[in-house]
Amino acid sequence: MIYRQIKLILQIKLLLASGFNFKEVEKKLKLPYFVIEKMIRQSKKYTFKEICKSYELLNIADLAFKDSQQEPKIILEELVINIIKYSNK
């Protein structure tokens, strides 16, 4: 669920930066109007660099879920802490 959110925010940020308008973004991502509207509001709260770093941290956590002996709860907690820590810089 977190992965999907970050991925959508990243896609929308990229599409808007590339000159796509609201309707084009809606058509490209095949999502309802209200979802696109909400994601656009969220995408404006973060820089491109922050979103990319969050996406990178998610990929690291995903690998840890698959390869690590750590409890999933610990991996998820570390993910959230790292995302918050990075976005407060």
C-alpha cells in the first residue's frame, strides 16, 4: 500500500513536470478523478528528491522483507523512521 502511494506520487510528479495536464494524467494512469486530485495535492508537499529517496528506501525494505531474518514489523518501523528522517533534512 505504501509502495503504491509513493509510486503514484512519483508518476504524477514526473507527468506534471513533463507538461501533462490534469486530464492527460488521469487518462495515462487510468485512475478516477478524485484519486488523481488527491495524489496531485500530495505530490506538491514533497520535492522530487524526497519522493525518489522514499522510493529507494521502499525498495531496500522490500529486499529486507524477502531476504532478512528480521521481523517484518521491525523492517516497516525502520522504513517509516528513515523516510521521516530523510524528509526532515
